[in-house]
Amino acid sequence: MSTPSTSLASASSAARGQLYGQLNGVLFVALFAAAVTRIAALPAIAGLGLSPLIVGIVGGAIYGNALRHGMPESWAAGVNFSARKLLRIAVAFFGLRVSLQEIAQVGLPGLVESAVIVVSTLAIGTWAGMKLMKLDRDTAILTAAGSAICGAAAVLAFESTLQSKPHKSAMAVGSVVLFGTLSMFLYPLLYRAGWLHLDTVGAGLFFGGTIHEVAQVVGAASNVSPEATHIATIVKMTRVMLLVPVLLALGVWLNRSARGASAGQQGARKLAVPWFALGFLALVVVNSLHVLPDSTTQTLNLLDTFALTMAMTALGIETRVSQIRQAGPRALTTGLIVYVWLIGGGLAITWAVERFFG
């Protein structure tokens, strides 16, 4: 017969076991992310504009589907921590990559370009995914967000706000990889062939306003000129800055939707406005005020990239191919529809912005 002291000791031992399991899981994801970072630095991978985040979710998904039975069950809590809580912290620190001074350099034309493309792409992508392709709401929004704002980082931020399943993020990232990589090669070819009818400034606006990942923007624009690369990078970071108001608007919309759906139902999940979006904005201000030394900011950015890589790797480990198969073709088709809009609609928006502000 067990005594109270025996039961207490047993409970304490179980709690320690859970804590150690979680710590081991986080350490496992960290080591996995370190390996992924080395792989992403290889010339063949880096040349394709594939960031450690993207390599992380691919590597994690391969492990999660082929070798997941080799990981102790107690480690799953650490993997989940990396994919959820660590993710929110890392997205907030992403704000140190943006400054208000940089955004001011491209002025109102760059802001208008970014705002119109982000809003229209989110609307068209969500509509195409849900209405045309019959995707669920979360997959449609994640696919649209990855194309509209900042690729994999936006998918992570939206995934955290929507609290969606990992395989949905994996499908959205797949779209970013495919069409973002295609843009790196297609855009410079179209520009050199004279089919875009854009000057250097226009090329910077178009490249920065419509290509998915920051690395992909730099890779594509560097084939035009240093000036185009500079403008494109700043316009791209302006799109990153728009992550904050979009996430706040999404949080408010989700709260209203949850209240409407839970009318008359006790204990429905409450969806709050994402705190990490406010953290992102606060760190943009910190970066703009130059409070931190450049060396500190660079170190924090490196650590943040690693934390984001850990989060993406953890999402990959939790992803199951069988779940992706169910909506894979429809998700990619949605990504294709959005991509066609980014090229055609983005080009029209760039022409309009240049004509209006020129």
C-alpha cells in the first residue's frame, strides 16, 4: 500500500522525467538544426537561395516520416516546444532585421507597392485556395501568406497565430520553395529579354515586391544591378514589416470568428491577438534607434535564424506525408495561381506606382 510520501516522490520523479525528456527533445532539435545550417551553407544549396529554414523543414520531414520511431516518446514535448513557443520568440526577434530608416529610403512608392501586393495576394490566395481548390481555411491562408509577405518566416508566424497542423505549414513552405526558386531564374531572364519594360528602380520594386524569400530577392536582383538589389531588398523588408498589422488583423478576425462560433457553447478556445507581433514591432523600433551595437544585432540575428531553423525543423518532424498527400496538388495549384498573380498583377502594380509617383 502506497503512502502519501511515496506518491509524492513518484509524482516528483515523473515530473523530472518529463522535464528531462523535453530538454532532450529541444537538444535533439538544436543538433538537427545545426546540421541543417551546415548543409544550407553548401554552395549547391546556397546557390539555389534555399535558406536554413527551408532545408530544416525538408530534413525534419524526412526524419519524421522515415526514422521517427527511433526518437523516444518523451522527446516529443521538446519538439513541440521548439515548434510552438520557441517559434513565437524567434518571430519576434525577426524585427531586428528591419529598420524604419531603411523603409524610408524607398519612400511612399515602396510602401504602396508592398501594401497593395501583400493585401491583394493574401485576398486572392485565400479565395483561390478555399473557393477554387476547396482547401481548408488554414492551408489556404498559410499558402497565401508565404507568397504575400516573407516566405517561410511568414508561414511560421501565421502558423503560430492560426494554431494549425504542421503538415499545413509544410505544404505552404513547399509552394514558397518551388515558386520562389523559379523566380530567382525567371525574373532576371525576363528582365534581360526586355519583357518586363522596367527601369532599374522599377525592377527593384518588382523583384522586392513579388519574390517570396529575402535570399531569393537578393539572388534575383543581383543579376540586374547593385542599385536594383538595394531597392529590392528594402522593398522586401517593407513587406516583412507589414507582417505586424496583418497578424494583428488576423488575430482580431480569429477572435470574432471564435466568438461567433462559440455562441451558446461553454469553454470554447479563446484566440488572442498574437503577442509576438507586438514584440516584432518593438524590436523594429529598437533596431531603428540603434540602441544595440551592430555586433550585438548581428549576433542576435544569427541566433534568431538558428531558432527559426529549429522551429522549422521541429515542424518538419511533426509533419506526415500522408496528410500532405490529401491536399498536396490542390495546395500547389493554389500556389501557382498566386504566383501568376504576383507576376502579372505585381507587374501592373509596379507600372502604376512608377507612373503615379514618377
